[in-house]
Amino acid sequence: METNITEFFDQIISQSGSYDIAEAEFKRLLADDPELKAEYSEWCETMSYTERMGFAIYCQEHHDNQGDVWESLNDFDE
């Protein structure tokens, strides 16, 4: 995979419109692409996540970070 795996995650999330759909799409892609599976396994090991939960945890962190961005923008307006 040419791009960073987290950039790939972000692309899937933004194209899917919801985290549930993104997770389903990611699992489908993972089953079809041995290179992606190997890179994902390595990423999970680096992050100390299980392969079963790694993408879901990333989605939750992504969601939390998006909220932080809006909160910081609202703080600026005050």
C-alpha cells in the first residue's frame, strides 16, 4: 500500500459516511487484499491493538478527534 494506512482509514471513513459502513467496507477489503491485511496486522501490533478491534478503535479515536476540532473552533469564537 503506497499511502500510510491511517490515511487509508481516513479515506474509507470519509467515503462511507458512517463508522459502521466504514468498518464493514474495511473488513471486506481486508478479506480481499493480503497486502492490506499484512500492513494492518503490523499497524495493530505497533499500536498494541488486536486485529479484531484495531479499526474500530481507530474509528472511535477519529470520532473523538473530530469533536475536539469543533470544540476548539467554538472556543475561538468566544
